[in-house]
Amino acid sequence: MKIIIPGYKLTVLCTAGILLSAVILKAQTVIPVETSDNAMVLEVAKNKDLNIIYFGKKLNNTQEYSQIPGVYKQVEDYTNSLNSAYTPAGSRNLVEPAISVTHADGNNSLDLKYVSHDVKKISDDVSLLSVVLKDPAYNFEVTLYYKAYYKSDVVEQWSVIKHQEKGNVTLQKFASANLHIKAKVFWLNQYHGDWAKEMQPEESKLTHGIKTLDTKLGTRANLFQPSVFMISLDKPATEDEGSVLYGGLEWSGNFRTDLELDPQDNLRIISGINNYASPYVLKPNEEFATPAFWYTFSDHGKGDASRKLQSWARDYKILDGKGSRVTLLNNWESTYFNFNESKLAELLKDTKKLGVDLFLLDDGWFANKYPRNSDHTGLGDWEENKQKLPNGIASLVKEAQQNEVKFGIWVEPEMVSPKSELYEKHPDWVIKQPKREEYYYRNQLVLDLSNPKVQDFVYGIIDNLFTKNPALAYIKWDCNAVIYNAYSTHLGKSQSQFYVEYVRGLYKVLERIRAKYPTVPMMLCSGGGGRVDYAALQYFTEFWPSDNTDPLERIFMQWEYSYFYPAITSSNHVTDWGKQPIKYRTDVAMMGKLGFDIVVSKLSGTDLQFCQDAIKSYNSFKQLVWHGNQYRLANPREGSVAAIMYMDEAKSSGIIFNYLVNNRYDEKSRAPIPLKGLDTAKKYQVKEIDLYPGSKTSIDSSKIYTGDFLMKIGFNPQVHSGRTSVVLKIDEVK
């Protein structure tokens, strides 16, 4: 619709609740990108620069964006580039650029001017804004895309770069997004880690200059530095208070996020593919599409922001995000590489006895010339090992069916062992410098997925498994090595393209797999959370948070992951790691997608009975965990008890996990823990479930509470040294 108001013309494009409008005043344009609660507002200045003039809670009256102080003012010094919507390098800009290029004639300058914008309705909830920018001196164009998800308050932003110059243009930097945020002070919550120490949080005040979050690992990119982060405005946000922005890049390779506190005390966030060792040569008429950078904003604290993000992820970004998942028994901890058909037959019987859905055969089932009896050999030779499995995978799938369970298998198709037939036959498929000594990570090297022949090979690994075994029901896809001595024989003199083309090659393989096998569950494993991001999760149903399955450590890790990823994506296994009893280990694993990696035959009678009962209990409430709203009630970093709650959308049923995380003398839940997400007017009953055989609860389930009472006063789960793990079920009483 069009609304004409004296003095200016307001053009509004309204798409079922999503408002992306253009306010035109004296030939100038203001373009709000709005979701349910928030807005990021673009302005076309007099000189056709595209700037960001507002980021935060949206205004009720769209027309008032034009009254924001500073709008339409043309500043002649360097400061006019600080709030650029996509900062170019080499012309008037003196701060960190979002894009830097070398033109066909060798010139390094770039100026981007507004040409046009367009809005397309994708659905009742989603709208896509595109803004075309061009250089007035060169035939060079950038289109900025803003995909707004109205209900969940999430925006994805990316760019498409192209040119028609007389020769190739080299992209020196090519970010996906460029944000500009105003506040008195900013606090960054970032993450770091290593193997078995993933998702370690670290919060600090941002000071002037540039803080860079990045990785140069090539694969397993999130191992040391995940791409996700939080920015608190004015003061550090808490679970339920404060203004906070979450952000992350949808890219499974090298990333870079620059956080620059500029000379005017505002924050510039520039995020995209890491341009380290990656100048990208762009031919005329060729398009370079950057990956999406997602962000959400809340002025009600971290909990609200994470629930928005989790809802968005389930609706739009995760394969089968609203569906179901399989429980499983993995053989790794019980056999490692040492197994044969008879051992596996017993484990298949244990799978049925335990009561889970699927048996997962892990590493060690393949290779003959160089048998996979350790992690030194065999990767790349994906035929069944005849000594271990003389009758092949097919006989195991059949055995699983006879035991009324499903069968899944582990692969690491991107990797190669130096001692393998594949390496001997195709050394040119391996990423390695021709003039350097080979250097191994976990005794292996990486295959060159920029090469279409390697892409075909990797796709063929999965396709052959399913072709020969149509009843195969699960894939665990591992990726344990990083890239050393990066060099692609296939790319020849175009080595600067390598890091980008590797990831593009990976996605091409995954797209082919999903085109043919769209519903098969696949775990994204990378020695832990080394590759989890929302680009990869479009192809996988779940990810492996860490090889560290100590339940006490997992409480902390899963807590941090939950800020960015919903529980349905978190693959949690019960193992023998840690000193906690089987109940504690199982309860922790139930806060996501439950699995087991234990020797069932060695369980005591009562431990086995507990596991069997716990699986039945889990099956009764797992939908609450997978699809409910998550509320963090007691932070393990702030006290002796951790508590997390999952509540259904109707606020009628929920599950609460409570754990003792401090084993010092007399530590316990000393006071009621206030609950969240309830209806104040409804009445609720709380009872303890998942009890260990022979134990009794101290919770009086006959009492009735109002939601108002439980949220203001709370409920004491009575966690202490004799009750280290307590699971509570809360239900509305009608």
C-alpha cells in the first residue's frame, strides 16, 4: 500500500506482519528491516551512501525513523563512513572495511552507491530485502540481502558480489554483514576451547580498536574459536535482564568477525569468510555469494534471545528440526577397534535389551591392505574388513533387523591415512604442499574437496553404503583433522581460492547426499563441536558437542551450547567417563538426544534396570526437551546446583533437570529455585521421575501450586550429596 503524507511520501511494503518499508524524504530513502520486536534501519544519504542509522527495539510509528538524530546530515570528514551498511576500502573510508578489492586495472579503491532496493515475500513469516549498490567509476556491483524472520526476531544477512570489468577482479576481503550499534559501553561474551574443553565462555569489556574472532584451521574450524558470540549493550546481560545481541556465521570453514569500537564510541561488527590467505579472483559476470551471518537481539536478557534463536533454528535451519530423533547404543567405548561379527552380534542383542532404537558401529570396520586396527591406517579404503566382517555390513544390518533395532555406521569420508590404498592410488587428491614434509593431525591428512573427482568419491562412499544396504538408518560423519600445508593440486596456480572452494565442495557433496537420502539421520561429529554451525546443520540432524562425556563437564558445555543451539541438536551419550553414578550420567544425557556408549553386559542388575526404565521415561517426555521452550534456572558457574527447565508452548507441561555440581561438604539446594515460563493463573503439580530402583523420593507430589507461586517463590528439588541428580515433571492440574 502507499500512504501520502504532506511534506514527504511514505512507501510501505507490508508482508503479513513483516514490515520492510521505504520512507522517502526529499529524494532520500529510509529502509527499516523490522521483525516482531526489533529494527535495523538503513538510510540512503544525499550522496547515495547507504548507512545504518538505527539498531534496536522497533518504533511503533515507522515514519519516525526519519526523525532519528543524524539522519540526512552530510558529514564531510572521515566519520561519514563509520555507520556504512557495507564499508568499502580504499576511497573515503579509514576504518575496517567489509569489502576490499583490486580492480582489473590494478586500482584498490572502491565506492559503493545506492541504486535500488526490493522486497520479496517468501512466506507469512519471512521476507527478503535486497539492496543494490554500485561503484560509479567501475562496473562493480554488490547486492546486500536481509532475510527477516518476523516471529523469532532473527535476521540473516549476506552479500552477492559481481562485476563486468574488462578482466578479473580480486576480492581481498568479502564480508557477509556489517552492523553498526550504538550504546554507552559494550561487553563481549566469546568462546574458546580445545579437544575435550569445548565452549569455554569468556566475557570482557570491549575497548577502542579491533577485537577479532577468527579461525584458520580450514576444517574443524570451531575447535579453538567458535564463530558464535554475544554482545551486551550498556552492561553485561543476565539470563533475564539486559540488552544482548547474538551472532554467528553460517560457514563451516575459516571465519572472521571484527568487532571495532570506533572513534565515536559505537560498535562496528563485520563478519564473514576469513580472507586469510584467500584473495579470491572473480571473473567478469561471475557471482560470489557470501555465507549468511545471522543475528538476533533481545532487551530481556540471554534467555529470551536463546529461545528466539532456538525456535528459529527448529523452524528453518536444522534438518527435520520439528521431527524426531533415534536413541542409540554405540560400540566405541566398549570395543574401540577390536571387534568381530560375534562381538557385534552380542552388542546388537544388548541394544534390544537396553531398549534403544539403533546400534551404531563406530570406527574400525573397513580397509584390508592396511586394516583399520588403529588410527594410523585405512582411512580412504571404505570396503569392509574381511577379517572382522567376513559377511559384510549387510549381515549386520540383517542381524539388527532380527533384533528389532536399526543399524547405523561411522564414516570419516573427507580424510585419508598416509598408509592407505587411496593415498597410493591418488596422491594428487590429498591436501599437502609438494615441497614440504607431510605433517599429520591425528595421523591423517585431508582430501581435496575443491576437486570434483574427490567430491564424487566422497559422495560415492555414502551412496555405496546405502545402495548395498538400503535398510541402513544412521550415519555418524566425523572430521578429525585440520588442514596443514594447504595446497590443492587441482587448483594449480589458483591456491588463494582453496579455503573457500574446499567448503563449497563439502556443501556440494552434502547437497547431493540429501537430494538422494533426504530423511536419514546424520550426526555431525568433528572430535566434538569442531564444525557445528547453521550451514552444516541444514544437512545434519544433530551434532556431537564434545568427546568429553564426563557428565559434570557436559553440564557446563551443554549449558553454553544451549544459548545458540536447541536441545534436539545436541547428541549426548552415557559413557563410563566421570565418577558420577549411572543415574547422574543418564539424566545429563537426556537434556538433548539420548545415546549410550557403555558395555551393557557389565552393568549391574539394578543399573541395567535403571537404564531400561530411564529410556522409557525419556521416551515419554523427550518431545518437551526437543521442542519445548528452554529456561535456565540455576547457573552451574554461579552456585552448587545447576537447573534447566523445558516447557511446552501451552505452558501446561514441563521437565526440570537439577544437578549437584559442587561436591564439597554440605553443598545442596538450600532454597527454592524460582521457575520460569509458567502461566501465573494455572495450577501445577510437581513430581519426581526417573528414580533409581529401590530409592524413594522426598518430593511431595500431592501439593498443588499456582504458576505465580512457583515463579515468585520457587521449588526446592532437594539436591544434595545423597541426591546428586533430580528430574522433576511439572504438569497443569485442571
